[in-house]
Amino acid sequence: DQQVKQNSPSLSVQEGRISILNCDYTNSMFDYFLWYKKYPAEGPTFLISISSIKDKNEDGRFTVFLNKSAKHLSLHIVPSQPGDSAVYFCAASKSQAGTALIFGKGTTLSVSS
Amino acid sequence: DVKVTQSSRYLVKRTGEKVFLECVQDMDHENMFWYRQDPGLGLRLIYFSYDVKMKEKGDIPEGYSVSREKKERFSLILESASTNQTSMYLCASSLFGAYPYEQYFGPGTRLTVT
């Protein structure tokens, strides 16, 4: 049973516009959420995270929003750039030392110029 | 900068062969992980380890084993490779108990079993 879901396999956006990637989770014990970005033939790289005690975290062009009541988070990229084209994975964790991350299946973002 | 290295970027093996995938990290991380990535399935956890000689099964351990004899090195072993183990294998490491539990990934090994 999937605990972290990314229901949109792909998203296409024009350069300069906003990209919104969505993620839903089912386990209310998750209290940390992370976004990773992956280019082909490379390992995923950490992008941004949020603790469940917050509802928003911002880092430059990237903002993550968390809605705990809906068990939903989203990643906003503004403005989108062609170099943002990659696969984005949402991941969740429980605050126990050593606990592995649970990843979603990923969303492929394509930003056209 | 954290560096996670994997022994091979591309590997081609025959069905039934024993395959070793090696991973080394240089940041003294306690936790190490092995995932496989397949189209439409995302990253699935095979095994992880939070200490030397310790290992825990992930979501898909069947057909795999692991070894962690030293803190910096975590090996994934395919006892008898099969074609359904053709995949991208990713190793990762992280600090024990450190928010945001960020995992650092290696570049991956693309394994093809023929």
C-alpha cells in the first residue's frame, strides 16, 4: 500500500511560469517531508524539506507547502527554468533515528523555453 | 561536501551470476541504504543499515543480501542474478538522528542482466 503518492506522472510548464508538484500521504505518523530532484543517469539530490510543525518553507525559487489536515504537500517553483526539467520525488519520514525515507513514484517536470 | 561513490556506473551480467555492487561514503554517516529505481515505480528500498554489521530489510529484499563490515562501505549482493533485477541501483547515506534526515545519493549503477 502506497504511503506516499504522487498522482501526476508528468507536468509540462513554460519557462517563467509557476510549476506546482503535488504529493499526498496516508500515514499520520510522518512528520518530516523532503523533495528530491533527479536528472537522468544521476543520483537524486536533496532540494528542500519541511517539518510537520510548519506549513511553509521557502528556499529561493522553491517553496514547499504542507497541509496536515489534508495530508497533502506541494512544491512550487517560481519562476520555472529549463534546467528545472527533471524527475521530482516526494519523500516522508517519521522522527525516529535511522528510519528510512518513504518515496513517492516521482513526477517528471518538463520546462520549455 | 558529502560524497557517495558506487563502484560501477554500468554493469552487464548474465542470468545466474553472483553480482556485487559496492558503495562507499566519506562523511562518517551511520545510515546507509540501497534502493532500486524503475520507471513508474519510483525508488524502492531494498535494504538499509544503521551501524556496522547491522542490516534491516526494506520493501523488496527478495533476491538480495547486503554486507556492512566497515562504516563507510555498504555492499549489495545479488546471489543469482535474474532478468527482473535489471534496474538502476542507488546507494545513499545519512547521519543518524539528524533532521531533516536528508539522504545523500551516489550516481547510481545501471545493471543489465541478460
